[in-house]
Amino acid sequence: MSCGKDYLSYCAGSETDINPPDIPKFFTEWKKILHYMIIEVANPLGVYVLNTSSNLVRLEQYTDEWFDVFSTVKQLFNGYVFEGLKTILEPYPLVANG
């Protein structure tokens, strides 16, 4: 998979270490990665729930960008979408697509 691989490779370690220098580029690449995973893997295999993010603690403050990610994913994914960011989970809980 080529989408986003080179950009995210700077982060060695866990997802809590991800702190990209270019926030807009990160979100663009993250949506590309999720798009690929949904179209090529999740939907064809009938995945029931998709977690769009988990433990990306250095990125929780970018609420508008995350809502854009969630909106994009919900348009593509056939199952349930879980937004794993605790800071914005309450107003936007586990939601059925469609």
C-alpha cells in the first residue's frame, strides 16, 4: 500500500508517539489510508465495526479535522464507525452508517 506509508514511517514506536510536523498533510494521508482499507479490505470482508483512530493523543485537539475524517469514513464504510478519540466521543458516539 503506497498511500501515506512514506509520510507515516517517520514515527517509530506506538501510535501515542505520532506527532506529525504537517497536520493538514497528516489528515489527508490518514483519509487515504482509511479509504484504501475500507474499499479493499473492510467492505469486501464484511467487517462489522471500524475504529477510525485510537490513542492518537497528540492529535486530539484537531476536532474539525477528525469530524472530516469521520464523515468521509461514514460515506464509504458499510458497517458501524467508532470514533476512538475520547475528547470528542461523547457528542458523536458509535453511530450506524446510513
